[in-house]
Amino acid sequence: MPEPRTIRVDVLTRVEGEGALHIRLRGDAIEEVQLNIYEPPRLFEALLRGRPLEEVPDITARICGICPVAYQMTSVHALEAALGVQISPEIRRLRRLLYCGEWIESHALHIHLLHAPDFLGYESGLAMAADFPQEVNRGLRLKKHGNELLEVLGGRAIHPINVAVGGFYRAPRREELAALIPDFEWGLQAAVETTRWVAGLNFPKFTRPYEMVALVHPDEYPFNEGSVTSTAGTSVAVTEYERHFEEVHVAHSTALQSQRTSGGASYFVGPLARVNLNRDRLSPTAQRVADEIGFVTPCLNPYQSIVARALEVVHAYEEALTIVRDYRPFQPPRISYEYRTGEGRAATEAPRGLIYHRYAVNETGQVELAKIVPPTSQNQKQMEDDLRSFLPGIMHETDERIATLCEQLVRTYDPCISCSTHFLKVYRERH
């Protein structure tokens, strides 16, 4: 009988979160693949119970330093649904602009420093910078643009403090946004160049029959609103989300995993799902570039998520420029409301995919229930399924190479494993 073999990759950099990937083999058979999240849970849902609803946007922003806007936007939409608040068109446009800033900073970081090194054979973005200084500097400049937009609209780049139930505490001055226009005009062209660059990378030939899920809106590329739509042909209102998707606890992880309520199947959320379901709603420049590079949808190769992210950066710059050029200060920046007992649900599109919140509030404005479903928890089961499908084709490789290839596949999802910056350990056992 062959000796047992265990492979440990103690640090998987270029992801967010702390966890472990366990792969157990017996001969050429795959016995087990587990994505373990072993950090103590941070219990944000319990932390919110009993607090004034006005505190929710600022608290949920602390879940993630890279995508705080996604948590804030989803929370305010859900709370407004519970209170019956109707925001103005001007507030809605500023919220879309805020989302543009988050997509730009998050996508630019992942594309240039976290994901591209995998395709070019570098262990890190810093190592890649020696040979690709122009690309790395471009990525850093794009990320800075996103952060600057968050500062103007959100009060600061990390954990914005200007987002409120009903709108914003303060609307920006026209000159504050206008000052961003020259950089964003440069950024739009740089995003086009980025998309052409990543489209020329060498993508592994790996596809699966994914069910991809994203918001779809009839008139716009999805940020804050839309129906929860699947490539399998289903489309449901956000209020029906929990009838079709559920979280389950698995013994090997402190994090919940999401699956379909019917049959327990995994599903795929993120930029690739959004582009597959909303290509015709991308901005004109993004659609033109997608045609130019020959990006065919539906695309079922997760490695090409980097191209979908780049197309979304083009879209975010173009939409941001449209909003900023047309911006006029308005009043009031926040819609008033009265407390009432109610429950509200909302879903938006975080950089990493669909995010869902549900809140119950009482007549004194306190939160009685909070449910938060991040994008990565929805993708965790899909990542495990991907690895089970991927491993048979690489069993002939060395243990070190197999571990590296598995890490790279996980990284295509840009996982924010626990919304804090730690590392992922990978263990492989061969019996």
C-alpha cells in the first residue's frame, strides 16, 4: 500500500481571509475536498440586534475594508424597504456612483496585483512589478481613483461614514466631483488598455456547466437593484431570495455555505456571472471592447473572470463620468422617515458578486433581526466543486505543482474568505 502523502501550502497570498483547503486522495481517487474556514466567526448579525437602525451602515462597513460600500448599500436598501422609504432619483444616482468607486478600486487591485501574477508566473504583484512596471503602476493608479471617489462621496476611502438610511448625510459639492474628471478620463482609457492586456493572457482550458446567478435590471447594468436571475432560466424578486437559496453549516468550516434550496446544488456569483447575464447592459465602450477582444458569452471558464472584471472597470469609469459631468447639488440629501415595525430585504452586486441582507426592525427603530449573506459564502461550495472537477486532470503533476494550481483556481474567484486579510493554508493527503 502506498505511503500516505500530505502536502501543506502554509500561506496562500493574494486572497482575503483565513482558511485551509484539505484534499485527500487514495491512489488516483479523490476522497475529499474541503474548503475550511477556521477563523472564529465575528458574529456581525448578533452584534446588530438591539442597536438603532442608523448604526447599521457604519457597522456593516467594518465587515470588509475592500468592499465596505456593498455592505452599506445592501443594508440601507433593506432597511428602507422595512421603513417604506422612497429615495429620490438624485440619491439613487449618487449611490450608483459610489458603487462605481468601489468596483474600480477593488477590481483594479485584484486584476493587477492579485490575479495577473498567476498567469505570468510570478509569486506576487511585487515580483511581477520588476518586469511589468507599467501595468502594476497602472493598477495602483486606477485603485487610487476609486479610493478618491469613495473619499468624496463616503467621507473616507476605507469604511465610508457618509452613507445613511434614506440617502447621505451630506451631498458633495459640484466642484468636488468635477475635480475627478481628468483622472477618470485617463482611467477610462487605461481600463480599456487593461482589458486588452488581460484578454491576451494564457487561460487554462477548464470549463464546467455552471449555474451563474446575478442581479438583472431591465434598463441598466446591475449595482443596487434588479431581479435575482440565473443562467438556468429562472428569475425571482429579491424578496423571494431565501425561497431559492439557503445557507447551511458544514462540519469542516466555521463559515456557512450557500446552495440551492431545491437539490442543494452550488452556484456561481461574481463578475463573470454578471457579464454573462448582462452583457447587453454594459456601457457602450465596454460592449465595444468586449466585441473587439472576442469575449464570447456565455463564458464558462472561471479563469476568464479577470476579463469580466476588466470590462466592469471600463463600465464603472464610463458610468461614473456620465454621472459626474451631469451632477448638480440637490436637497435634501437624505429622505426623512418614521419608525415602524417591519421587515426588509435587499440584494446588490458587490465586486465579488451578489450580496443579500434581511432586517427586521421595531417601532422604536431598533434592529430585531439581521441576516447577511456575502458573495464568497455563496461561492464556497462552488469552489469545492470546481476543485473536484479540476483535480483529475492534474494528478500527474508533482505535489507542489498540484497545490499551486489549486490555489490559482481558488484565486479566480477573488475570494474574501472572511472579510479580513489573512491567509489560506492548503493541505493535501495522498494515501
